[in-house]
Amino acid sequence: MVVGQSAGTRRGFLPACASTLTGSCAPQAAATSPIDARGPGTAHKSSVAVVGAGLSGLAVARSLTQLGYDVRVLEATQRAGGRILTIRSPFIERQYVEAGAAHVVNDPALLAHRRRQQVLGQ
């Protein structure tokens, strides 16, 4: 994961990624899987750039990695997590406060599906 390698703001970071993303979005021959067999014993993994290391970016990066893609997560700030932020100090006795997003998804079926995937180790 590449975190915090850009100087400046998120506005400056996104244009800096434009050339990389433009090249990766160019039309290519259709493939049936991310692993493209090039001959006996060789394979070429497809590469994907995920912009943003928030909850959604990290989730999609994990899913793509499990599918066999070579994934690079790009984040404009010095920390991953997006709007999710837990402040652990200056509190005492392991107390903390959630200063980021209070609600992520309003879909109980989706939450149950993700929980089943976690239990099954997917």
C-alpha cells in the first residue's frame, strides 16, 4: 500500500494519479481471469490501482487481491481509514472516542453477507 507519498492536498494528489489511471483504463483484450497464462509455467497478473484507503477502498482491494489481482492502494493522507477515526489519547483506562463516520451502511442483508464471509475466512 502506498500511503502519504504525495505532498500537499488531496486535490493535488488526484491529478498526479491521472496518468497512471488513464493508462490502466485503456481498452484491452478481454480476459476471463486476472491471471493471463503466457505459456508453460509463466503467468502475468493484471494490476489494479485503488484510489483511497478508506473502508470501501480497503474492502475492494482485499476482494481484488483474493481474486488474484496485483493491487496497489493509493492514499493522499498519512493514514488509512478514510472518515473512520478512533482517538485513543489523552483518555485513560483504555477509553476512546470515535471521531469519524458514525454510520457506514444501511443494508442489513449486506452486513449479514459480509459477516458470513468473515466467518468462512473469505
